Amino acid sequence: MAGPIRVTMEVGADGVALITICNPPVNALHPIIIQGLKEKYAEALDRDDVKAIVLTGAAGKFCGGFDINVFSKVHET
């Protein structure tokens, strides 16, 4: 199993917040990712020590599109 869909944030001593998308294998956007991005961005803005924000994808892969399987779930609700 590839691991959970998640967004993480690490803040370095230089004040750079590194926000990382993790949704293997291509880090596709997903409602969990979008919510995680909102939360981490808000958290970074609330911190006095954050001077810059960098958005990246895990394993050297930035977002490879949107998870189209989510659309069927959206239509069910």
C-alpha cells in the first residue's frame, strides 16, 4: 500500500514552510488534498516564524491532475 493521502508541513530555521502533497503515485488532487492545503496554508499564515511558503509534491512529483474517481462519489452525495 502506498500510504495515506495527506498534506504535510515542515518549517525550517530559515522561516520557509515546505508544504508537501502526498497522494501516490502521481500526487493527484483529491478533496482530502485540497482540505489539507487549506489547513496548512492557514497554519503557515498564522505562524510568526514563517517568511515564505513553498508547495511541492512527495517523491519529486508535483500534482499530476485530479483524481477523477472522486467525481462518482460527489454525484452520490
